[in-house]
Amino acid sequence: MNIQTEKGLREALSYLESGNPDEAKKVLDTILMYNLESKELILSGKYCLFWSDALLRLSDIEDSYERGERLLAEWKNFLDFIRQQQETYENAVYAACRGVFRLALYNYTRLLDERIPAQKAEILRKCGICYKKLGEFDNAKLCLSEANSLTAGQAAVIAELADCYALCGDDKAAKVLFREAFFLDFKKIDLVFLDSELIRCLIEKTAEKGYS
């Protein structure tokens, strides 16, 4: 890959990271004609097309909470999509992740004046997930801790908080919290958004033993 192509790819990924897959695709189309066999460009283009279509489907949704929920649902669809591909380009996946969760966080934070404790706790949990996916673990902990104080004993909240501790290197606290979360109600825990090596290894080993 020549210097001009690398520069164009960085520009495209920057657009994707800012939540603008349409502009990213325009840049990629410009440089792809000179690099028709580039795996990085082809995969990045596929990811941009996925998110262009996904964001287009969101264009008629005005409610901020519903927009946030749809973005998180589309992220799950995206993970399924990339698993179906023979190859993955991690830099573009990372850029897409940052773009999507920035957009989702924007929508959820607009709702933080919610007065009903249970609803505010759920909004805070979703903010915590977004911050966690963006690598802002301190902000994630603050949101998840507040959510837990509003409605204590919610397995989904505690599991996300445990994941934060694990990602920050505090495996001891993470194990205690994960144990509590799965004991309370494992069915309420969304494994897709748990990213720490601690829990991913456990999920893989459980699957290897034939359990769901």
C-alpha cells in the first residue's frame, strides 16, 4: 500500500470514527480504483456500506432513547455481519465502534434528566456501556455505580460494572461482581457488550463444554 493510499485510508477511518460512513465511503471509492485488491480498502468499504444503511434506517426516528437502542441493536447486527466475512479488518471495526457508540452516547445523555429511578438507571446503564466501549472507564464506572444506587441488585448493571473493573486490571473486584451478577439473574446479562479478557475467556470455555 503506497503512501497516498495509506493517507486516504486514515482519512476514511477518521470519518467512520466520527460517525460519518457516507464521507468515509466517498474517500474509499476514490482510492479503491487504484488498489482493487486491497483487503483493507475492500473490508472498510463493506463496513461503511453497512453503517450507511443502518444510519439511514434511523433517520426517521426522533425519540432519543429509541435511536440509542436501535444503534446498539445495529452494533449486534454488525458483529454478526463481520463474523460472516472470511477476513476482518480490526482498524475499521475499531473506527466503526467509536463512531457508533459516540452517536449512541449522544442520544442517551440527552435523557439524563429523567426523574423515574428505574428508567434513569437504565439510561445510565446504557451510558455506561457507551463510555466503556469508548475506553472511558472512569465515566463508565460513575454511570454504572449511580445506576446501581438507583435500583440495586440489577444483574445487567452489576455485570457491566464488573467488566469495567476487569478492563481496568482489578480482576479481584471483577470476579466478585460477576459472581453476584450471574447469581442474581444470568438471563438479564447481555454478553455482547462484555469485553474484558476475564469474561470472554470464561464464555469461550463454557461454550467449549457445550453449554449455551
